[in-house]
Amino acid sequence: ADYLDNGNNKMAIQQADKLLKKHKDLHCAKVLKAIGLQRTGKQDEAYALAQEVAALEPTDDNSLQALTILYREMHRPELVTKLYEAAVKKVPNSEEYHSHLFMAYARVGEYKKMQQAGMALYKIVPKNPYYFWSVMSLIMQSISAQDENLSKTMFLPLAERMVEKMVKEDKIEAEAEVELYYMILERLEKYKEALDVVRGKLGEKLTSELQSRENKCMAMYKKLHRWPECNALARRLLLKNSDDWQFYITYFDSVFQLIDESWTPPAEEEHSLEGEVHCSIEQAVNFIEERITEESKSSRPLRGPYLAKLELIRRLRHRGCNDEYKLGDPEELMFQYFKKFGDKPCCFTDLKVFVDLLPPSQYTKFIRQLLDVIPLAAAAENEVALPGDIKALQQHLCVVQLSRLLGIYHAMEKKQKLAVVRELMLRYRHGLEFGKACLKTELQFSDYYCLLAVHLLLDLWLEGEEAAVWQCLTLLEEGLSHSPSNAQFKLLLIRIYCRLGAFEPVSELYSSLDAKHIQHDTIGYLLTRYAGSLGHYAAASQSCNFALRFFHSNQKDTSEYIIQAYKYGAFEKIPEFIAFRNRLNSSLHFAQVRTERMLLDLLLEANISTSLEESIKSMSLSPEEDDIPWKDLRDNRDLTVLFSWDPKDRDISEEHRKLSLEEETLWLRIRSLTLRLVSGLSTLGHTIQPKNSEKTAENGVSSKIDTIRALLQQLEAAVDSGKKFLEQKIQYPVLGPPPTRMAGFFSNGSCQCQTSLFYLVSDIYELDTNGLEDSAEIQERIGNSFKSLVERLTDLFNKCKGDLIEVRDGTLKTHPNLLENLVFFVETISIALWVSSYCDSVLRPFKSNLQKKKKKKKESSVAMPPVFTHFLDYVTELQTLTSNVIDHIKGLEIILTALKLEELSLKDTLLLQEEKKFTKTVQGKVQSSYHHSVQEIGELLKKRLDTIKKLKI
């Protein structure tokens, strides 16, 4: 066992063998040997050895524990349940084995069996937790039941009765048990009863979370629409803590509900269960004013009361009744707020919510008013006035962010914008003085100046100013050198490099972000969208692996979380874990990465290092199966991960999210169908001699060709939907979701090429079943297909021609679309070659038959059917075309190497000396990345060229 712990698996196997020579029935040694075998890649031997021991139904703890470890490493948790089922039969009173059995069921989600195992445990050892394990398993059955009715009429009422029995016998001990009771009543929509539990004696046990009882009461009051109670409770909680924002929201909601219902307090008794109720606007106004007066006496400044006042103004305006209640002018209130909290980074995000209370005509005046109260000092007459300390810097930053949000910068001319960029960068560099003592992991105080300058330059770039994008990269690289852990700099660099078609610097930037766990799903798209499409195949494989490793381990990890939740009685977390697992399993990104990963593997390996059949078999792909949950796809991407200070009309909207999801799904459908069609090729390759084999055709392969024809129709439909979608000509914001590769796929002709290749498969299959004799028409059709395919592929190649990087007027311009077209060309030619090798497998037997006939008849001139010449011509032309592309790529490599970037002067931008060195770095990175892309594409095409040469029949 020590050897296994230290990772020395071979020694572990040897030691186990020695032991087994002496005691050949030592179960535990056999299992430890099996673990060693599993870890050295001998899965089948390990499994056989484990089953040998499991068949003996061991009951010693060591063997059971070791087998559990082994099955977990084999990803076969269902075998653990069988193991403990047998152990429990033999040792029926073991508390330990029963609880292991319960946990084994939990790993595989067998809720009914968990319920039974929990009760069996409770009978042996009457401990409360075991009883409630059983109750929780009933709730899980209700959650996983497909039939809503069944869960409300059977599982939940049964769970409720089980808990009520314990309540009546006064056996409730722990907080978790009360939580569970509350959870059942809530799911049964018995809100009144749930409220009574929380307010009653049992509710006293709810102590672990702050305000746990109050929050639960509030939730029930809302469900029951008991607004007086909502209001009184919120009021009471605000008196205790006037900074708790959620209760302000509830307080306002309930006040207006009560006004709309014309509710009046009863004359004699209490207003409500929770005490005094406010049911008029006057009371609300006074209440907020009192909170502000109270706040002025408190030892530390609280933001809540001031923001609540703005929130109330907003709500009153919304109802069209602001003038009667003189709460003050929002502009003045925001100004006062800024004076109080302007030096806190949260000041901007607080005010952002309320800027729509300002009339647009007042924007410039408001900003000027704020600037006037910031202590800035200028060294000389016409120099920029700079802050003297961090407080003043924060205040100034807040104003700059507000100026961007109010659209003041957007309205400027190009010249003004460049002047602002200069000023912001001056302020950024000046601000670095305050952060000299910062650690490497801390952000500089003035980082946002640099980000805002880059945002302004991005505006200029989108307006057609080519040099601006290089300056963006220059400033960001400079910023990153001073603040190496600033994620915003890295994310923005990633987006811009990708837009320019340079993927090489991105891998390093992304790995330095150190994305953890769920982030592989939320921001992984930044990587996987571009790696493959820009020709960085190795990096693409790696980035898919990162993501897939996370998704696959999620299955295993979630089971462990659930088990921990049972052990510690955190029952309300269990449904959350299950929902989390489901959300990840139906993640759009997961489906995309799975599909693209398999297409990429085929592209890099099929018919190069292994045959297409073997590759498809190793991925266990089949054309009939579709494992993507189309109806439940969840878009878990974080599209707001990049900071943006844009006004609402320029920012990413809900509409953009919807459209992006629709586009991603359409593109995924096309990719997934392409993958399934390719996997269908390998199922056709095994037809037996035609003519005398109608029988085999009927039940085996003919259904396969039907599958392929059905998939082709689906592909046509998906392509049509895609084209319709693109007709809308949607423009996402520059920092919004990146568009898919669909537009390029249609416009460069790859789509038509790939579809006609799959139609060709259908024709060749027909030729295969009909034989050569009476098939002149099919042969001609195939001949024409070959001709038009070569034309289409040549067209596609023409769309890849041109300089990838050109120098125009002293500025660099990159052409990422040419790179993407090249990548599509490689993919399309690969599909063409897989289809050709299928043609080859069909035509070879025909040819050898003809040659046999020729020998028999001893005639020298048996006429060769035309399809052979067609095919030979086609393969020769493919070979010529591929060689031409390889030559073109060599040419591109030479041009890219010869580009002397240093001589480029980015004019107009008045670069400072320190910026020049970053500009050089940035351009070098882009050049090197393009060089790398072209090399990888060239290497792959050379391998494909070798496979063409083998196709001569």
C-alpha cells in the first residue's frame, strides 16, 4: 500500500505477487495488485482480478475499502453498490457497512434504494441523522420525478408525515432537521404551515446563519402576499441595521403594494404579527429621512440610507408622483453622495444605477460640479492638474468613469479623443507613484485610467482608425508590466489579439489568469473559439482538454459534495448541487468543446497516424447517436467579464445574449452533423461483394446509408437556418460575445464543398450496390461531381490568397479572415480525402474483378468503365491543388519572416520612448503568431498530401 501511495505502481505489483505466492487467497493483496495494474494502464487485467475477489463477496474492511478505491478510479461507482449489498447480507447488523451502502447509492443517485438503506440503518442504530437521510432521499425522488403530480401527491406528503411523526414524539434535535421540514413544506406550497414552524418553538433551532429565521419568515410572507408583515419586519430589521439593502427593497415593495390595496391599519389591535406597518408615502419618506439623520450620528459612514433615498425618488418618478414629496433634487443628492463616498471604488457602481435620474442636458454641468470639489494641483500654468494622494486619485477616477458612462467621451471628435487618451495615460503613469509599495499580486491604484484610455482607442479603431488598435495593445502590455495580476488587462489583450488573428500570445495570457473550476465553463470560450480557427492546432487540443477535464471531473466531484452534505446534514444544499451538475452537463460550451475536440482529433490523426475507422471507434462515435441536450442547452458564458463603462445603448443587451446563443446553437448543430456524417463514412466502408448479397444489404448497410441521407437533410436544414440568421447582419458590441465562424464557413464556399462531398458518398454507395454494368448514368453523375468539387476547392483556395500582414501608410494591417479560410480549406480537403478513400475502397474490388475477367477471356481490350478515369483525374487534381497550397504557404512563411517591423513608425500617435519598446513587442508577437499558424497548417497539409499519393487505384 505504501508503494501505491508513493506512485511506485510497479513495485506495488511485485510486492503483491510475492505475498500471493505465500497466501494465494489473500483478497486484499489481489485488490492492491489490481490497483497497481489499473494505474499502469492495464485496465482489463485489473478488472478481471477485481471481479475475481468481488465474486467471493468479501466482508473484511481492507478488501472492501481497496475495491472501492479501485472502482472509483475505473469510474464504475455502480460496482461499489453491488459490493456492499453483498457485505450487508452477510453482516446484517453492521452500522458501518450499511452507511457505506447508503453512500454508494448516493454516488449513483439511486434515491429509492437510499431511502430504504437509510431506514435499515435507523432500525439497527436509531440515530436521528439516519432517519433524516431517508426523508431527504424522498425529497430527492420528488425532485428527480418526471411527473410533477407524483412528487406532490406521493413523495413529499410521505416525507412530511415522516417528519411530523418525529415532531409529535418530540425527537427533533438538530437545526438541519428543522431546515428539512421547512424545505418539504415550502415545496408542498404549504407556506402558512412553514411560517408556523419557523416562528414556533422549532424555529429557535435556526441559529447557524445570520437572520436565518427572519429571512425564512420574509420569504413566506411574500409567498402569502402578507404585505403588512413584510413591511413591518423589513422596517424592524432596518432599524437594527440601516445598511442592509435587500430590506430597503422589500420595505419599498411592500409600502407600494399596501398603497395600491388601500390597506389601513386596524384601530384596536396590533398592526400585524411583526408590529408597526407603514402604508403611506409620507411615512416612507419620513422613515428614510430618519435613517439619514441616524446615520450622521454613527461612527462609520453608511451608504444604505443615502442610496435608499435615490431609490425612493426613482420609484416615485416611475409612478409619476415625485413633486408632492420634496425629497430633493437627484443631481444635488448624487453630488452630496460623491462628496461623502467619492474616494471609495464602489462610488461609481453605486451611482451608475441612478444616472438615468439626471436629464441629459445636465450631464456636462454635473461632471464639472464633481471635478470642482476634487483637490488637484497643477505644477505649472497650463499643465494637467494631478491628485496629491490616493483619495483624490480615486475621486478623479470615479468622475472619469462617470464621464464615459454618460457618453461624454463618445461624443468627442477624433482629435479630442486622442488628447483625452494622452491625458489619461499621463494620469495613469503619475498614479503609479502611489503604488510603489504594492505587491506583484496587487493592482495599481491607477490601472483604470489605462483601461479607459484603451476603451477610447477601441472606439477610434471601430471608426476606421487602423493605428489605434496597435496603440491599445501597446498600452495594455505596458499596464500589464506594472500590474502583472490585472485580469482586466489580460482579458482585453486576449480579445484584441484574437480579433487581429494572433493566437500565440493568448495561450500564455490565459494560463496566467489561472482560471479555476467553473471558470473553464464561463470564460473558456475566449480560448476555444479562436485556437482551432486560427490554425494553432496543438494549442486548440490543449484548451479543449482543459475544459473537458473540468466537465468530466464535475460528475465525480458533485457526488462527493452530495455525500459530504448528507454527512454534515446540510440538506438544503443537496438539490443545489444536483442543479449545478445538470447545469454543467447541459452547458453549451461543453457540447461545443466535445464536438470541436473530436473534429480536431480526426483532422490531425484520421488516415495519418491511425485509420479513420480506428479513430472513430476510439471516440465511440456513431452517426445514429446524438448526445447533445438540444432542448436544455444552457449558455453559461460570462459575457460581462470585461469591464465596460459604455452607456446603455452601446453596452451588451439582453437581445445580444439571445442572438448570440441562437447563433452558437446553429453553428453547433452544423458542426455536430458534420461530425456524425464523417463518422458515418466508416460504417459504409465494409460492403460485401454486391450482386449476390442483397440479403446483407437489406438489414445491415442499407440502413446505414439511410442514416447518412437523413443526416444530410438535417444538415441542409441547419445550413438554411444559419443563412437566414446571418441575413439579419447582427453587430455585437466590440467587447460583447465573439461571433461564430459560421459567416466565413458560408461565404468562402467550404459549406457547399462539404455538403456536396456527402452527396457524393450517397452516389458512390449507389454505384456499389448497382454494380458497373448498367450504371452509365450514375457514373456520369459521379464524374460531374468530381469536376465541380475540384472547381469549388480551387475557388476556396483563391479566397485564401493575399498577404496575411501588410504594411499600409506606415501602419500594420492583419487579415485574420485569410487565415480562417486556410483553416477551413485544410478541413474541407481532409473531408474530401476521407470520402476519396471510401471511393477507393468501393472501386478497388471492381477493378480486380475486371482484371480477372480480362485474364479469363484473354482479351486485351475489356473496356474500362469511365468512373475509373474520372476518379484518377480527380485524385491527380487534388494532389496538384494541395501541392499548390503548400507552395503558397511556403511563400507566406518567407514573406512573414522577411517583414521588418521595426521600421514601422506609428505616426500621429506621438509615441513616447517607453511605449516604443512595447509597440515592438506587440508587433513581434503578432508576426510570430501568424508565422506559427502558417507553419502548423503547412505541416498538416504535407501529411494530407502523403495520404493522397496512396489513393492511386
